[in-house]
Amino acid sequence: MSHAQRRGGTPGAPVEVHADQLLNRRVVGLDGKTVGHLEEIRVHRGPDGWRVEEYHVGAYALFVRLGGWPLGRAMLGALGLRRKGDGYRVPWNLLDVQADRLVLRCPVDALQHLHEGDDQQAQSKK
């Protein structure tokens, strides 16, 4: 469930959104500028079912999603995409999932950056 608002619905009321409708969508900051694209959704299975823990946004997140293979890391370096700001961890409650867009609920500088090693963590969870 996310906190998307449907037309005529109650703002903030949980609604069901399919993950495939969110992946690769643009995420904007509070200032309206693009932060990156949503590339991965991390979930956790608890006693009440599956819950979103965090979202991964940005170019580095795409390579983590694709398996974090060594060639992907090499390509990131060659393309200059390993610099700070190329990937973020967004806690579930800091992304406003709206019908037409994804908006951060905090300043970008408040987010944790994705780092090298996150790809190995993703591999170990598969």
C-alpha cells in the first residue's frame, strides 16, 4: 500500500499501487526538480504481510537493481556515475506516491546515498 491520492478519495488514505507502475518513474524533490528515477523497491515480509521498507532512486540504483554485476560497476566508473548524488535510499514514508508523480517529502540532502557495496548486499538477498 502507498499513500497515493485518487480523485475523489481521501488524501493520505492508503491505496494499492502495483510496483510495475512505479518503477522507472521520475522522482521530484520539494523544489520540483528531478532527483532521479525510481529503480528499486525494497520490501520486507512481516507478520502482517509485505511492507515497503525503502525505495532506491537514481542511476546507481539502476545498476544495483540489475544485479550489481562487475561490468555494471565498471560502466558506472567509465560514465562518471559513481560520484555523490547518483543514487539515494528513500525511506517508505518520505516518498509521496501520487497518481501522476512521485514527490519527496524531505530535502534531497536529508537522504542517505547509495554506495558501492549496496550491490553485493542486493546479491546476497537474492
